[in-house]
Amino acid sequence: MHEYDEAVLACFLKKQGQLFPEKVAKSPEEAEAFLEECMAVVVNSVREVWEYFEEAGLDMEGADEEGILEADEVFEVGDGRYLIVEG
């Protein structure tokens, strides 16, 4: 089980529209349950976002760090960390 702190949950609640057409969570508790269910990952740097996608077997050819951060699945928490949610 992952631990999603207040900053991560607030980030997901605020930005969930970038990945989902309708809200999937209305409260921090719902957000945490949803993130656990889809096994969302919190990483500490752009490099770790890159490594996550490489390990997932996604084609990274031609991608750059900025492009990766624009992926719908990547949420910038705002403190240097990133939340990766597979929709």
C-alpha cells in the first residue's frame, strides 16, 4: 500500500480533470482509495518519472523531459514530486 500525503491528495483532487472526463473523487478519502486502487506512484524527480515510464515499457524515443511532464498521467505535486496515475 502506498502512502499518499495531504499534498498528493490535494494535487489529485485539483487536477484530476486532466486525466478523467468526470471527477473520480470528491474528498481526500475518495482520492486516496482511488489512487490505491489504480496503484498510483509518487516519485521525487523528473528523472524518476522518466525511469517509471521506461520500466513500464513505454516508447520514450523522441520524448524529452518537458514532454513527459505534459502526459495526462503525470501530476506535478508542487514540491518537486510527481504523482503518476494510470487511468
